[in-house]
Amino acid sequence: MGGRNRSSSRNVLVVPQARQALEQIKYEAAQELGVQIPQDGYYGNIATRDAGSLGGYITRRLVQMAEQQLSGANRQF
């Protein structure tokens, strides 16, 4: 089970075009936090602390982006 370089993912994007933007956020977050992104795409060797920091940072950024969009949408009414 859980082999390296699994090509199938359980996460399905609601908006498939968002994949590139999410990848960009991931790399920006990793650079800012000093976390090395594995070139082969296998995250099994990344430290749990680093993975958690990266995931938390990405989540904060996505929530911030959503809040900005919602606040902008509310101003139009």
C-alpha cells in the first residue's frame, strides 16, 4: 500500500483550472517557510512539522484570498 509516486489522488478539484494557482501557492509557501519541495512529488520523506507548517500556511492564504473576494463582493451591493 501507499507506494511512491502514486498517480491517483483522492483530492478532486472543484475547479480544475485552479491546479496551477494552487501549485504556485504551494511553492511560494515552501520558499517562504524554507521547506524543500521534493522534485519527485513524493512527500513521504518530508518532516511532519514541515508538512504541517506548509499545509497551515496554504490554508491561511486560501482563507485570506476568499475573505478578500467576499469583502470585495459585498462592497458592490
